[in-house]
Amino acid sequence: MTGVSVTGADRVAFKARTVFTADVAGTGVFSTDVTWSIASGAGRLSAATGTSVTYTAPFVQEDSVVTVQAVSQADPSKSGLWTFTVGRAPVARLVEGVYEGPVSVTSTSSPESPPRQQQYTLEWVSDTQLHLSPILGFPKGVRVDVSEDGTLVIPPQDGPATGYDKYCFRQQSFIGGDAAGTAATGTWDVQGNLTLRWSLRYERECIGPGGPFPGSHIMYAYQYDHVFTGVRLEVPRPPAATFLEGIYYLGNWSFTEETTSATQPPSTRSVSRAFSFTIERESDTRVRIKGLFSSTEGVPVDVFEDGTLEFLPYTAAPQGDDRTCERHFSIGEGSTVTPGTGTWDRWGNLTLDWLSRSEIICAANEGSDSLTRTTNTFVGRKY
């Protein structure tokens, strides 16, 4: 044996998965298996040994360097390294939060008032959009478009029209650039500093009850130009297991199962369908997923603050409908293969990949035994 080399991706997106492969070079007969480990950085590996391994990237707020190592099992003095970069999360996920600072408001109907302290919340919608609140006349907040350079744009939007009183039948807010044509924009930086500029136009439409022209139609319009400069508040976050605990996760479960038996030819089938389950907290670093199998105790999963998780080996108590056959269910396939991995985030999104095994053992019915190995994937979110 002359050496070990590792190949794979140079860059991996946050929460993404990629495969690394080890090439063991040499002459003669020797094992090509290697022992895998993460030499530096964060993330999860799908197996401890083998010729290849799947890596799950964590949630990172800035680009992070990770190195995986492959050590030959035949000659531990031979090893290979592969260094790559895990890309930071999209800016929209980093910007989300509560910001506090002075906001100055200039109105067309009144003199400029001194700046006042105000809190605004930016809530993640997608990797290119946020919602800003509170904004007068927009009970659900306003849309904010986000660029990867930290530039924010508030596109023109109309708030819902509502009644004001028995004489004023419509009041409505409109947001966008100011009368001078300045767009509603802002900036954000990684230190958590936020600036926003926007103009809000408020309209009220009424029918006068008296006066010189009874029943006359009156339109009131006011414009408020805002400038906000704030910093993100550091809000303590609960442990990962506490956050993940929820009564309902819904998403898509896809799986491929391979069944073998003594009397039937091997069979394979793939299924994709809607699926739901619950998660219960066991400790600050461990949860149990209930609903992957009929057992009430749930499947144990370790959770990590970097946005990854890892299944633990699990074997359920045998189940049987009669005295002749029993079903033995387990998570995992051998000691060198991680039973499963996954990712989570603070927006409630969850991905899971795990291996399961179901064996039917019939003591009295010879030839009725069967073994089903299943590769499972779940993509969903917390509700």
C-alpha cells in the first residue's frame, strides 16, 4: 500500500449533503476500507468506515473550513485529508431578528418630532424575503427584499382598506419611496447594524355630516418619512432539544425498501407520501421521535446546536399478532454505519435521513421469515 487520497466537493452549502470518496493505492491484495473522521470543523458523517461517506453540513453564519480524514484500516500509517468550505447561510436567515434604535419621522402635516426609541422585527419568509413589523396599516407586516450583499429594499405595497368610523368609510396605508423619488431601502452588516428608510402614506376618506356642504366627500392624506438606525438585540435561545419539541411535524416521507425471504425472490419498492410525527424532549441534547414506528417510547436522536442531528441505534421490543411470528424493528445497520443524520433550523424546518430494518421471524412457520431494509428521507417542518 502506497497511500490514501480523498476526493469530493470544494464547497458545500449549509445544511447540504455531499459524498467524499477515499482511494487507497498500492499493489497486491489489501482492504480498501478506511476509517472516517472530521479532523477539524463541524458537521456529521454517515459512517465510520467504508470507501465513501456522506457528510452533512451544519448551519454557519460565515464561511467555515472543514477537513475530513480517511485512515487506511490495512495500514493506519497511511491517511488522506480533504479540506473544503461550508458556505454561510443566506443573508435573509442572518438578518432575521429584533432590532432596537432611534427612528425619526418627518410628516407633511406636522413639524419633525425628536427621534424616539423603537423596536422592529424582521421575520424570515424565504432566502430572499423578510417581513418587517410593526408598520401602521400593515397588520401582517411589509415585505422586504434581501440581497446577499446586505442591501434591503422595501417594494411599494398597499395595506388593507378598513373603516374608520361612521363618517369615514376608508382608511388605508401605502408604503414605498418618498415624494422626492428616494426608494425605500436599507443596509445590514454582520455586526447586526440595520438602517432602513421608507415613506408611509396614510389616507382617510370621509363623507361630512354637516357644515356648509352636508354630505360632501373629503379625502385626508398624510405622508410620514421614516429613518431607522438600530442594532439587533441578542435574545437568549432555548436549547436545541427544547426548540425542536413539538406536537406536530408534517412533510414528505420517501423511502426505498428491499425485502428478502427464503421462499420469495428479492423485491424492491419506492414510496413517497405525506407523513407526520411528534418530537418529545428527553434532555437538552436529546429528543425522541414518535411516529416512525408503532412503539410508544420513540426513536432517540441527539441534537446539536450547529443545526445537525444524529440518530442513535435503536431496537424496539418484538411485536407479534399471534404466537407464531414476531416482528423485530430497529434503526441502524451495523456498528460502523451511523443510523441516520439530519438538519434543523430555528424556522422549524427539518430534514431526516435514516436506515431502518424490519425482520419477521416465524418459529412455527418454516420459510415465512423475511427481512426488509429501508432507506428513509423526510423533509418537512414544525407546525
